[in-house]
Amino acid sequence: MHNVVGMAVKIGYFLSLLFAGLAMAPAFAHLFELLNKIDLPRDQYFTVQQIYRGWALLGIVVIGALLSTLILTVMLRHRRWPFILSLVAFLCIAGTQLIFWTYTQPANLATDNWMRIPENWETLRRQWEYSHATSAVLNFVAFVALLLSLLVEDSS
């Protein structure tokens, strides 16, 4: 029985790290492009924004990260430090969703996914760009917390 539980935890770590890493990739793409895009003139900015068409499918990766990290956290509930670090990772990933639905998606809706130019487009651009940058940081913290959880789990 102990072997089965140990294998389940290893699979939990694998899936959590896989999905957290995959979720971090587009988040970092947004972060690294910010300085090159934030001051673009209106027409250039709206043109560049079209490169994100189809990125909504990456929501599958985020759901995978949320669910696998939640399941891992539950599996680790009796192991103090691995649990705490896994919980931090889960809360960070959940935080990215709070930011997305509070700041990013409203900007997407107000601009019809950057196809329509409202009067407050510059405010929406800052909201969209900085919400993605904040999510990138949270994704990074989640990934590091999962790695630390694994290291602490492995050493016990």
C-alpha cells in the first residue's frame, strides 16, 4: 500500500510540474514582450495583439495545472512542508485565474479581443499587459514552490 501511495505522489508531482511549466511558458512570453509593446502606437499595438489568436486553448493547460496541483496538495496534507509549498503553488496558480478574470478578460471583452478600439484603449492595454506580467510572476513562484516541495518531500 505504501508503494502505491508513493507512486501516486510521484505522478502528482510529475503532472503538477508538467502543467505548471507549460502554463509558465506563455506567461513568460507575455512578460518578455511587455517592454517592446507597452508604448507602441495604437495601430501597431492592435496589429501585434492578433498574434494571440487561438491562445485561449492554453486554458486547458491552466486547468491541468490547477487540478493537478490541488490533487497533489490534498495528497500531501499530512506532510507539513511539502504540503505548505504545494499549497503555495496552488494558490499562486489560482491567483493567476483571479487576475485573468478580474483584469485580462474584461480588457479582452472591451476590445472584442483587440479587434475594436474603444476610447480607453490605452488604459485597457496597461491593464492587459500588467495583469499578464503579474500572472507570469505568480506562475514562476508556483513552479519554484512545486520544485521546493518535491525537494523537501524527497529528503524526508
